[in-house]
Amino acid sequence: MARVLIVGAGLTGSLCAALLKKETARPLHLVVWDKAGDSGGRMTTANSPHNPQSTVDLGAQYITRTPHYAKKHQSFYDELLVHGILKPLTSPIEGMVMKEGDCNFVAPQGISSIIKHYLKESGADIYFRQCVTQINLRNGKWEVFKETASPEQFDIVVLTMPIPQILHLQGDITNQASSEIGPSLVIHTTVPFGVTYLEHSIENVQELIFQQLETVLPGLPRPVATKCQKWRYSQVTNAAANYPGQMTLHLKPLLVCGGDGFTQSNFDGCIASALCVLEALKNHI
């Protein structure tokens, strides 16, 4: 049985795992690693330490389906709607620009529930706090090193983390609503602010944000819990050129890169990449 490692438990990685389980006839041992403590990637949902029912989405907060993808990816939307993972967004959002034919959806249980659904469907073995540092060829397999524990060998590796993280890898790859629950408030900073304070301590940045918030919403009570999320790799502005959907770095053994860095930073971009990865793997499984 071939061992397949998917690095990254975000939308592309989880969907790749689910598609491999569903679309391939050959038995596979699927393994998913992520360096974070939970699944989601840039579709992460945080819970209050005081009440787990109080949640907030830290990355994507709603999904927009365009007329183009309404037909192309209809089965994916239908599946999530049937399971109650997605629901139409009916509340108005100030400043939202709606284009003709667009339809917006939210995830009542948090945006990361989409990823958790696909991971459950995949039946993969999932391990968190697994930070991949190096990938080497050894006897026709990929030997994958991480910050902790011994390296492991796989027949196929799929990398779905942000492209800058892929480029930093060492090894052979370098050559290739309740009344008792208070509201959640998300504060987004500007890109210039993020660039200026990227390497500053979270405590200092958080205090700067609170000071600015006080000028915008004076008298706002201090929160009972906070989470300051730093996105070093956020939305992709320009996808990798000449590699639509995925990039195959090595054929024997197979090493494939996928993710929104090869398409676009939205739900449909991750679906498109996962489908391209699946096609690249089909001929080798």
C-alpha cells in the first residue's frame, strides 16, 4: 500500500486527501501533517477559552460563489450545504460589493468546519505540530524530516503550504448565538501596518491595536480573551507563472506542490488546485 503524505491541513490539503480517498481505486495510506496545533490554515476558527461556543473566524469569514464556479464546482457547494456546513449569508455587511450572480455563504460552526469535514471524509491519519524542514530522496522514496522526531518515508508527497515555506525547505527538493455568549470582534490591520510590525512582539502589536480601537470605538469594554493572529503569508496576488493549479517537482518518486499560490486565494481557487493535484497523481497511483 502506497504511503501518501500531504503537508498542510488547510483547505487545499484537506480536499486533496478527501478526493484521493474518493477518486482512487488503489488502497492508499493517507497521512496529513501540519505545523500548527489544529487544522484550518488560513481558514482558522478560534474558540474562547472561557466558552468554546464563542467562536471567531480569523482568516476567511465568508465564501463568495461566482456564476462561473456555481456550475464548475456545484457538487462541492451542494455537499457542504446538504451537511449544513455552509449556509447562505443573509445578513448585510457594510461596504460589501456584490456583483450580479454572486452568492455568499457562511459556516455556522466556523469556517474551519469545512476543513474538518474533508479531513474526516479522507480517513487520513492527521498529525499536528509537525513542521517539515527537509525532504530527501532515499531508495526510491521521499524521506521527510521534521523539527521533532525521526524522519519518515513516503511514496508520494504533496506540499500545500504557502510557496515561500516550500522554498525554505532543505534537502533534495532545493534542487527540484446565545445571550450568554458575548460577541466576537475581529480587527483587521492594513498591509503597511503588517509590514512595519511583522517582526515586533505580539504583545506590543496587540497593545497598539487596542489603542487604535479605543479611538474608533471609545468605551468598548476590554475583551475577556484575545488572539493576535499574524499572517506572514496572506492572500496571493500573483499565482506562480506557467503552473496552473499545481507544480510537479519530481516524478519518481512523485513530489507535487499545490495550493492557492498556483491559482487564486479563495475557496474555488483551492478546489481548482486540489483537482489539478488529483489529476497529477492519478497516473502514478
